[in-house]
Amino acid sequence: MIDDVSDIQSYYDGAVEREDGRLERHQLERDLTWRYLEKYLPSTGTVLDIGAGTGAYTLELARRGYDVTAVDISSNLIELCKQRTSDEGLEKNVRFLVADARDLSAIKDDTFDAVLLMGPLYHLVLEEDRKTALREAYNRLKPGGVIFSSYISRYGIWGDVMKNIPESIEDQVAVRSVLDSGRDPEGTHAYDFRAYFAKVSEVAPLHEEVGFKTLVVVGVEPAISADDESYNRLEGTRRKLWLDLMYEISTEESIIAASRHLLYIGVRPEEKLY
């Protein structure tokens, strides 16, 4: 391992409630991600959920009959996920591991049908660490296994920043650093936590260098910028029709980067590289 991410572990250990409610605040991200999961996941099988958090995807996958291995760097997040799994009687479908995405040596299985890498890549500010996490995921997929990985968009974050911390624009050093390098100036955390903000153009090549074959890269919050509330309050048929439209335009190249979160979907070919 190259970078010390103990600060990220501490951040999530102390932000369980906030993290637990994140996808309730960002419902379009959640709903569009599920559209893609439903499209590309096999109908049954095993899933390695790296960055499982409190179980936003783990629990629903287990409800649908998948066998899930839930991994997170935060023991506090895993404990809540474990409790909820127990409360729903899903223990037989889920096992748990507290681990860094860059070191999954405790997982010997290399025949997972799918890997979810939803979050760890946000916080690996060094490219080599991102590659290491992707290699760890790659080596645990069976031939033909699918990866779903997420990034924070370098250009899609600014509506959220303007809405929630507008004063941060006055720190032009930090603004330029994020635009130029995808990260805060060394030793600072202008945007709440230490993170890496990716360009769309680098996402597929990074995965392909590790060995994945790209299926699609999408923006999971197309056209809404920071306006979660307008989607969140939709109901019934109207909500479904808006979701249908957002799904249709989520691969439009001209707007992918304007989404706050990017979703990569790829497949591990027949021959392993590592």
C-alpha cells in the first residue's frame, strides 16, 4: 500500500448516520444504479460488495437471493450492515469483512459473478492505489464476471459545492487544484473529506489497463446537478417516466461529466492478466 487512508477510515467510523442516509438524499443515483445492476448482473450468483457501507446495495442484493460478501474499511459501517442483515433474517446470504479495498488477501474466492466497487475509488488519491484496488477486484472475478465501480466526477461536483459550501469558491488554490489534478492541495480538505475527482476520459482506460473490457460508462445523475429534491419528491408513474428519461440520457457523452457520480461497468475477459 502506498497511501495512508486511516483518516478516511476515521471519517466513516464517525459518520455512520450521514453515510446511512446518503442514497435517500441522492435517490436518482440509487435508482439509476439499480437500473444498470438489473441489466448487467446475472439473475443469480455471488457478489463481492467492496465499500458496502451500511448495506445500501448488500441488503437488497441479499433480498433478491444473491450471496454477498460485504467489505468496508469502516468497522462501524459494517456493524450496522451486519445488524440490519440479522434483523431481516438474511444472515445465510451475507458474510462480512473489514478490509482495505487495496488488500483483499483474506478473500480466497476468485469466482465471484460480480464485484461492486462503489466508493473506495473516491478516496484513493494516488493512481497506483486505484489500480491496486481494481486488480484486487479483477482477481476475485470469474471469467465473464462483471464489475460496477463508481467515481466522483471532477466537473459534476460544482453544483453541489455551490449549493452546500458556496464560500469555498474563495479558496481559488483549492479550486484550481481540483480542476487540474483531481484532488485538494496536499494537506487540505476543502470539500469535507480527502477525495479524488475523476475525469470521464480516464475511467475506462484505467480499468482496461488492469484487464477489464469496458461495457459502458454512465452518469448516474444526468441533468439534475445538485437538484436532488425535484426527483426525490416524484411519485408513481411520473417518477418512473422521469427515471426512464434519465436512464435514456445517462450515456450521452456530452453530459456524462456533469453528473456528480460516474458508473463504470466492465467485464473480466476469459484470461486473467494477474
